[in-house]
Amino acid sequence: MGAFATKSFFKKKLKEFADSGDKYFEVSPPPDCCPQCEAMANKKILIATATKDDFPPFHRECRCDTNSLSNIK
């Protein structure tokens, strides 16, 4: 993701996923992530019920990203 994105950035990204018809997303951490981010890795999360704790950043130096799961029903 690069230089520390904010919660509002990811809220907009999730809205774009939902607007395009996606129902789920997953967190995609970098390969050298911390244990906190690794715990969130590859979980299928329903966009409609996602809370602020379900999407990055999870901590001050978080480098996680999100991916839409457009082929999941």
C-alpha cells in the first residue's frame, strides 16, 4: 500500500467495492508483516457489516491493503 493509508482511504475503497457489486473483501498484508496484521490476512469479510477494526490500518506503521473478492457470492 505504501506510505501509511488512513481509515478514511479504506472506507472509500470499501464503498467502491460495494458500488461495483462486490460483497466481500480480504486484508492483504505484506510478506514481512507483524503478527497483528498476519492475524487479519486472507479473512473473507462482508463489506456490509465491516467495522473500523476489520480494515487497515491496524496500527501506526501498518502497510496492509485490501482486495475485493468479486467472484465470491
